[in-house]
Amino acid sequence: MAVLMADVFGSPNIGVYCFCNEELAVVPPGLTKRKMRQIADTLEVGICSTTVGGSTLVGALVAGNSKGLLVPHTIQEYERQRIEQFSKVIVVDSNWTALGNVVLANDFGAVLHPDSPQEIVKSLTRLEVPAVCSKIGSLPFVGALALATNKGVLLSPNALKEEQSVIESALKVGVELSTTNGGVAFVKSGILANSKGAVVGPLTRGAELMQVTKALGV
């Protein structure tokens, strides 16, 4: 198990640009072979380099778990085919395209934006997990304000006690509070992780790294 510090295109917001589950990391085109190899080795995954709907903001657009990836209807066929070499792809036919910001999931459960359209709610059945709705710190963007793996959840420090309880119960893992990238409460923007490792933005502080290792067991 390991923690790697890395940027994407000079940005510390690695979680905005990349997505991973237990088997796969999806990264935008343009990363060096060395950086892709480092990410793959740290997370112990295969790696797929592609845009989603022509966008490099893969982490904001994709959600999912080991059973599959939820992607927006804007995905192009060639992009879908690339990802399908590694994982099942579930296209969500909704006007909501930033699925990574509104869905928080692991292999045990999912938490959704309270106003999620039915197309997103129904897609969770294909991930084979039960889902609940919640906010984090009274904000609905649960996928952006937390990072979940099969070992734990790293959660915005603004989360209310009752929200922490809901998320812990839904995802069936422990919760720890922290920021990433030197104080950013939108936790997922600064981290990419699964149960085997984590990649964090280079602005991440020592205290935040300690919370990452504690929360995610890496």
C-alpha cells in the first residue's frame, strides 16, 4: 500500500481529472507514461487514457464502483469502447452530467444528491448497491465533498454529525474528517484512491496525509 503525490497538467486537483475503482484508473490524455505508470502502480490498477464527452475532467463526470462506471450521455462511442476494455460502462441518460460530483459510492452502498433525477437513481441498481440521499455540510454535492473506498470515507470537515452517521451506515465503512490540498473542503478534488493506495495533490499537508492514511487504510 502506498500514497503518491502527483499533479495533473500542473494542477493539484487530481480528483477532478481522474477516476478510479478497484480495477481501473481513468485518466485524461496527455499524461506522461511515467506518471501513468506511477498512478497504476500505486493503485494497483489497469489504466485507461481517455476523455469523457470530449472533456478532460474525468473525475467530475464519472462515478461508480467495482461493478461499473456511471458516465454521462455525452460520452462518445470511442471513449466508451476504451473504458469497456476494463470495466462495465453504464450510460446515464440525464441532463445532469457531472456524475462524479453528485454520487458517492463504494462496493457496499451509495449516497446521492438529494435532488438526483430518476435516471441517476435507477442507474444505481446496475452498480448492485443500495442508495440513500444526503447532504454534506448542508450542501448536496456529496461526490465532491467526500471520497469513498471499500476501507473508509474521507469526508469534508463541514459535515454534520447526522450526515456522518448516514454516510457511514450507507457505505458500511468508517468516516474520518479532513480537507485535501492544504485546506480544500471539496475533498475529492485533491485525491484519487481505492483500497490499495492513494494519489494526492501536491499541496496536501502532513496533517491531511495522516487523515488520508487513517481514513482509507493506506
